[in-house]
Amino acid sequence: MSKARSAPVRAAFIHLALIAYTLVALFPVFLTLVNSFKSRSAIFSQPMALPTPSTFSLIGYQTVLNQGNFIGYFQNSLIVTVVSIALVLLFGAMAAFALSEYRFRGNTLMGLYLALGIMIPIRLGTVAILQGMVAAGLVNTLTSLILVYTAQGLPLAIFILSEFMRTVSDDLKSAGRIDGLSEYAIFFRLVLPLVRPAMATVAVFTMIPIWNDLWFPLILAPGEATKTVTLGAQMFIGQFVTNWNAVLSALSLAILPVMVLYVIFSRQLIRGITSGAVK
Amino acid sequence: MSDTEMADIETVPVKRPTRWHIAVFLAPAFLVYTAVMILPLIETLRLSLFNMVEGQLAFVGFRNFQTLFGDPRLSADFWNALRNNVIFFIIHMLVQNPVGIAIAAMLSLPGLRFAAFYRSAIFVPTLLSFVIVGFIWKLILSPIWGIAPSLMDLVGLKWAFAPWLGKAETALIAVSLISVWQYVGIPMMLIYAALLNIPDEVLEAAECDGITGWSQFWKIKLPLILPSIGIVSVLTFVGNFNAFDLIYTVQGALAGPNGSTDILGTLLYRTFFGFQNQMGDRSMGATIAAVMFLIILAGVALYLFVIQRRMRRYQF
């Protein structure tokens, strides 16, 4: 058939197109990482070259680590992200279990109510959120960010987890009930371990927007002690905008944790997005 | 389903009076979600109907909206931001989604080598924060560093280079394309998943009828992935009309040059918090947030009640 003849040519074109786009996607990241290890003059004279012994320099990283409080920012981001994910997973799984396991009046309504937040961004309530946080004395605390991110992550988490919980075998739960397990024990000991893969997916989905968010740290916790990495990098770069070594190093430091996590979790993340698509 | 019912019937009689555990399971999520998300949203909408009258917060009806749409000082900013936001969205729909679909279509071809590598690599920008993306592109497009002009020189296009981010006519397009670059991964992944979900039998039947390659994509696959394209479009819509971070990082809160990249998110930020010589205004901030809410709600409702309903017949 004609298909057989044109197949190699077509495959070559497809690879060409995909390689081209991969370069477009990765080149800016590559450029930043490479140049962060070069001296100032080399950044400008040979921006595309890999660092050589003569152009290698860590001056940018030294500036960042001496001038900025990046370790503190990392700590803040880590605390906010980890605690928010833990709360989203725990609360989300509990609510998803209630919605998928029990029939009670208002079940569908509750499900719809909790799903509203998937489409309506929490950011639109910022004016009143700030007001509320001021009233509660939570401005410039990590707690305020954790609360906001937990609320933000819950709708999608509940939606995904309740889909998965419907697939947990009923026989297992019935057996548990006959053995006299309480509903809490059934949830924590039988159901939770079985939906662990879905929990990992939700964790990755929840993590990215929290780690990368600029809006809420800027508004709720702009103080030096509570800055997150994203906000810290933004402010630091704003101040050092002409110090290219420092800017590139700060960017590289901000990319690093995301890339490490991506390498670890990419299979989980992609499987989550394309879930059900595995033939 | 019937198993669940039976399980309920078996266990329920003992605890029928009130099944407290349901409430316990639902309470934490419900409380946090309601207190931090829903109530502030409602309160913001309510605040948009109030303003300071003689030093006191008073109900003013829709006067804030009148000011926003008609007041010579504010409305110019508002209409400018709305127009820019619409352009921002259109560029995403015209560039981001077709490119995402094209990449997904190529990736999903059976027997393609290195598909996993391409997929992971192309998704990388989506994971980066706006701050990183914004500054990287600012540096690349900067005439001082000269990366962009020297790259364009390689393909003989150096004459076409201009400091796009700094010129009012091109800045919005440049910022939109940066955002497109960052977010291509999302349509790519969702469409890719949809393409993999098309049953083999359908494609085999098409091949038996001699429909392969391009025509197979246009005639068979594209109609089948329309529901996913619908979801991608509504996600793009919500994301775009809620965008802020990238513009703030690249062009600052003033969304320069000369307001040419100002969108609703940056306008909300400036109005609510104030910037430089402008005082922060809570009521007008709430009013802009309310307008954004209505725009997003209208888009989502259009999708749910019109588009999705028509598409359902394509699903398996």
C-alpha cells in the first residue's frame, strides 16, 4: 500500500517537527542553566557556549546566597506546599469517601457545591480573603497561605478521588463491616491504601500551582519572614536586575526543585493526566 | 451500585438514627472550602455593591459598575484591560490549542519512537513558575543580551528583530506568546489522552475503508476529540481571564508599555492595592473582581449548557 512507502518519510517529518518543538520548549531553560555558571563577560560574549574552565564562575550563586535569604524562602515554600498538600489529601479523601460511599440526602448537591471551585478561581475572592485574614490576624503568616491553598486544592482533589473511590471493591468494605470495623477504620485502613496511586496524582496536581503561585504570597504574606521562593525570586530579581549573574543563578535555583520533582514524579503526573488512556 | 445499597441496608439499621460519620468525613473539607473560598467570593460580590459615602461604607447599588463602565478615568483603563484580555485569549485559542493538538496528534501515532521523551520535555515549561518563565523570556528578548537577534540572524531574519516587549504595539502579542509557550503542555496532554482513548476498532475500520494519515485525523479523530477540545477551551478561558502573574513579572504592575499589556488581573491588583500615586480602593477592586467572576461564569455556563451538551453525542 502507499502507506508503507511513505511511512519512513512521514516518520522523519514527524520527528523533525517534534525535535524542533522540544528545542523551543527546552532551549530557554538550558540557556539559563548554562549561563548561570559563567562569568559576566562570557554571558555576553558567548551566550550559547557551555561553560569552559576559563569562563566558569560561581559568582552569581555566591551573590544569591549572600544577599538573598533563599534558604529561608525555600523553607517557607516547602512548609506551605507540604502542609497544604497533606491537608488537601486528607480532607479531600475524607469528603470523597463520604460522597462516593454513602447515599444520603443532598449527596449530589454537596458534590456539585464542592465541584464549583474547579472552574471558579479562588483569586476572585481575594478582596474578602484579605479582609478575613486581617480580621483573623493571619496576615504575613504561612497559615494564611496554607488555608487558601487547601481551599483551592480541595475541589479537584475531591472530584478525582471520588472517581477512584467508586472503583474500590464493595466486597472488601462489606467484609470489613462484617468483621466489625468502624466506618473510620474502613476508610483509613481499607480504602486509603487502595487509592494511594490516585493520591499521588492529586498531590502532584496540587503541588505545581501552589509552588508557583505569586498572587497570594504577594498579597497575604509579603513579609521577609514568610516569603516563598516564587515571591523571593521575583523580588530579588527586581532588585538585582542589572546583575545578570545573580539573576540567572536565582532563576536556576528556582527551577531546580521543580525539575527534581518532575524527574521523580513525571510518570505519576503523566499517568494522572492521561488516566484511563492506557490501552 | 446495587452492592453499595445492599451494604448500606445491612449495616445501616444499627446506626440509622444519625450517621455521624458522614458529617465527620465531610466537615473538614466543607468548612475550609466554605470559609476560605465560597464566603469570600460571596462577600466580594456583595462588596461590589458598596462604596464609601461620606466616610462610611454604604449600599450604592450598581453605581460602582456604572463608574467602572462609564467614568472617564476608570472606564478607559477597564475597557483597555478587557480588550487586551480578549486579545490575550484569542491568541491562546489560535496558537496554543492548535499547536497542542498538532503535537498530541503526532505523539499519539502508533509506534512513534521517543514519544515519552518528547512528551516529558514539551511539558517542562508548564511546570515552571511565571516568575521563571517571565524573566527567562525577558532576558532572551532583551536587546542587551542579544540572544534573540543572534538566533534570528542564523536564519537570516535579523532585520525582523525588535524589542517586542518594549513596544506598545507588539508587547501584548509577545507576552501572549510567552504564555502560550508555557501552557502548550496542557492542551497537548489532555488531547493526547483523548486520542489514546479512541478505540482501536474505530481506527481499524477507518483504515479498512482506506482512510489514513491526514484524512484520518480530520475525518475520524478530530470529531472524536471535540469534547476534549471543549474542555481545553474552557480551561484556557478561565485561566486567561484570571491571569496576572506573567504580566506582573514581565511588565510590572503597570502592565506597560503604556498599559498595552494591562489585563483584568493586573487592573484588579492595581485598583485594589493601589500603585505608586494611585490609592488602593477596596470597593472598586471588588467590583472588578465581580466583573471577572461574571465573565468567567458566563464562559463556563456557555460551555456546560451549550457546547458540552451538543458534544455529548460524540462520546462513546
